[in-house]
Amino acid sequence: MHCQTSSCDTARLAPGQSLHIAVDAGAAFVVTAGRLRVDEAPRWIADICVPVGRTLDEGAHHVVDRAGWVTLSALGAPVQWRRWSMPVPAPRNRWRAWAWARRSAGA
């Protein structure tokens, strides 16, 4: 991937160090050295609060699907990672499909 100044951030964390940052939906984290723990805001499923997190080894990546706060933690050795801000596709306009279906039904 090509890293442009405005769309890519490279950072390092010392062992045991954590970073709490706000990200947009579609932000991607790629680990270039070490192991990184990515913890997103918990999600509610029915009446249960479910933690959302993932441990990334060197070369692995994670894409955040919802905007919000994320905690990045270095596990064991120093870690180096990159963050790319990927554009999230706009929601599709369903008006045309709805109008077509309505016309086809004879309404």
C-alpha cells in the first residue's frame, strides 16, 4: 500500500504502553512489528454487553467498522503500527428500487 502523509499514521508503543484514540469507521490498523491489542467499544447484543477486541501479530490488520474510541496496547515487546483512514462506502439509495418494485406491482 502507498502511504500518503494525510491518510497514514505510523506510531510505536513501548511494552505495556496503551493509547486511547478516536477513529472513524473504516480506519485500518496494520502491525509492522510486534503484537498489538485493539479494543473497540463494547456492543450490546440483546441484554448482554459483548467486548470487541482483537490481538494482531506482525503483518496482520484490523478494520474498525464503527466510529468511536479505540484502545491500542503493546503486548510483550515494542510494537510499531500504521493507521490508514479508508473511506466508508455511502449507503445505497433504496428509493429507486422501492419505486421500481411499486411500479412493477401495479400500484
